[in-house]
Amino acid sequence: MVNLFDRAIAAVSPEAAVRRAQARQVLARYEGGIPTRERRTFYPETSGDTEVQRDGRTLRGRARDLERNHDIARGAISILTRNIIGADGIGVEPRPRKANGDVDLDLADQLLTLWYDWIKRPEVRWTHDWTAAQQLMCRTWLRDGEALTQLLPGSINTLDHGTRVPFSIELLEPDLLPLEYNDPAQHIRQGIERNTWGRVRAYHIYKGHPGDVWRTVETLYPQLKRVDAQRMLHPFMTDRLSQVRGVSVFASVMDRLADIKDYETSERIAAKVAASMAAFIRKGTPDMYDEDGTTPADKRQMRFAAGMIFDDLAPGEEIGTINSTRPNPELTPFRRGQLQAASRGLEVGNSSMSGSYDGSYAAQRQELVEQWGAYRALSNRFIAQYNRPVWEGFVNAAVASGQLKLPRDIDPLHVTAAEFRPPPMPWIDPVKEANALKILKDENLDSLPAIIRARGGDYREVLRQQRDARRLAESYDVPFGAPAANQPAPPAKPNEGKNNANPVKK
């Protein structure tokens, strides 16, 4: 929009008016890009690896301290792990395909038999089963920003796999991958060796934990070993395209969580101090005191008790109480607002993080649906970086060891194909949501296997359980389930529905 001054210049000298308009366009800027006294100057040209090199170790240490000592932070990690991994872990349903595209159900059953044997002792220490291993890896992945697992297939002299398939995993903390180890000549950055295209070739791992209190030769003089990338899994949280190391999910909310804890601590201390102050005695006028500044009333002792009556006050004395403002009535709304902001940064549901579920059904449902998208995205990310590579390593080890015999008509490219089942979205109103699933199935808008998988189940196992339950019910002559609405009625038995007292003559 041209102002009056520009119009006056244009009337006298059009060329000057054009140059003025051009200069204004050149000088146009984003306000957010202009440094001021109130805003820090940022340098966007810094690479993601440079930022992690500078702050990665500090962020990891602060995140671990939050989990150790902050109940809110520990609860947030538990909520994320529970919704990403689930109480029973991320399930797997083998889907090996034949050359004609059909799923080989017999081969899938063989794989599941071997898998159920392996998940009892998946890791080298025999300390955690597969569910616990997934949960620990997820906690480390979220808290530290990354985690490591070494794949150990085949026969190893010093290792007893303890399972039919000779395959084990070794869970490692990210501390064993040194951030400070850089060798540009060998394309090693922050302990990770890559080729000229940026693809990971190997990881350089400490043989012992550098922070172990039990000092050994490995911890006093850390030695590195080179592990091929095909034998190492490195799930990590990253926000930058070329970043090679992960950053904790707490990175953007650390200060806010620390402030919440400090504020709550201050309020608790203030409440304790206020509770320790009971009352005071105002002792009249100056002419009531002796030369030494005392009165006869100074020699007495008064014991306070609930409901007591002061009947021995000296003339001119009166009892006053401390008017405490603790607990602060603004603490709860302030804390609620801070938790709501922190939950956004952590991608945790606000109701789950605060423990407050006082909204309507529509509000709770909307929050759950919106939040479950974030949980599912994290689950899929974890599956891609961890569960699927572990499954593929297990299947390949089963085939290489001879525990799994492949039929001739199997497609070798789809032997490791599988469906992974993250935790299902919980129901708020089971009746409404179950009816909705039934409508989808009846109208052929979704299949029964897909619905069962969405609920976190294995549809073949569900059908087996229904078959076994039906057979058992029939053996006891007990009706099994309710007849379907579109199922034809069973044929009537002889004389069924007739009045035996007045038989109908033929």
C-alpha cells in the first residue's frame, strides 16, 4: 500500500519512487530472524552432528538423572514404553510366502514354534526374556536417545545360546560407542564408520564400560573393537537428516521438568515452615517491663494443645497467630499448565502424564485418538530399527543351522516376511467400539484377521482357541457362544415344539 509520501515522490520523480519501492522489498525480513536484546542469536548452519558432539553427553546425563530422581520424568518414560512396546511386547506373526504369493501356514507354524523357544532366553546373559529386553531397549532409546544391540548368530565357542536356534543378542548401552572418537581419514565420526555415501560400515565399541566403578584394564585403558554394521543394531532418535547419533526425548523439556520439581520442593518447604509457626504473644506497653527488660510473665511456660484456653495472660498481653499463605492455591493450576506443555514435548498424553481423567467421553476419546497416532509412529519407528532386524536375524540363523527346512515352492525373498503387532489402542467405550468393528466386518469394509491384528492378537491363534473351546463345550453338551444374526436356524428335532398332551394326528 503506497503512503502519501511515496505518492508525492512518484509525482515529482517516478524513477526515485521505483528505487524506493525496490529498496523496501530488499530490506524486508522475518521478525523472527532479527536478533534483539530479548532474543538470543542462533546459528542455523551448525550441523546435527556438531550439536550432538557438543551437548550429547550432557543431555544423556541429565536425562538419566531425571529418570532416577524425578517422578514425573520416570512416569513419562514408563507411559511411552507401555504404549510403544506394551505389557507383552510387540508381537510378530510370520507370513512366509510361496512362489504363487500364498502364505505358507505350515512354515509359519514352524517358525512360531522355534520363536517361542527363543524368546525365553534371547540375550547372552539369560537375564531378560524378549518382552523385558524390548522394554529395556525402548527405555534406553527414549531416555538416552539411542541404544545398541549386537547380533550373535551361529556357533560361538564361549557362548551357550540356550535355545534351539543358535542366535543371541547382546544389549549394550550407548556409552560404549564413544562420542569423542573421530577419524576423518577413515570416515569415522562419533565412533561410527561410514562410506563416502554416508552408509554405516562398522561401529567402534569399547570392550568395557568406561564408567564402570569396578576398575579393570578395559576401563582404565579403554580399548576399541570394530564391529561390522551387519552385526550391530543402533536404534536412535534423530531430528536432523544427516545426524548419526541420537538425542534424548527429554532434550526440549529438561528445564521445564527441573523447574516443576524445584517449584514443588520450594512449596513443600514453605508449607513445613508455615506449619511450624503456631502463635505469638504481644506483650503490652513499655511501662509494663522491669529495668532488666523482663516481666513476671517471662518466667512461665505455655504448652499448646488443640482447643486450649489461655486464662493466664498478663495485663496488656494478647495472642496472635501467623497467617500462612501455604499451601499456595495457585500451585495446582500452575503445575497443570506446565505438565500440559511438557506432555506435548514428550509426545505423552496430557491426561496420562498428569493422572487426571476428568474430561467428557468426547474429550477423552479425541485425546486418545490424537495421541495414539504419536504412539503408533514411535512403535513403527522402533519396529523398523529393532524388531524387524532381530526377526530377520533369527530366521536366517534358523535356516543356516538347519532348524528350519524350507520347502521347494517357498519364495526365498519372503521367508522373513512378518506382521508386527504393536499395542492396540485401548477402548474408552467397549460397546460402541466393538459394534463399530462388527459393522466394518459385516459390511466387508475390513477383514476379521485385520481386526484381530488391530486388537493386538494373532488371528490364527484366536481361531484355534475358538475351535478348542467349541469342541470342549460340545463334549460337555454346553452351548458355545451366541448364534449369529444372519446364520440360518438349525433344523428342528422330531416332535420339537409340539404339545405332547394333544398330539396332532396325521
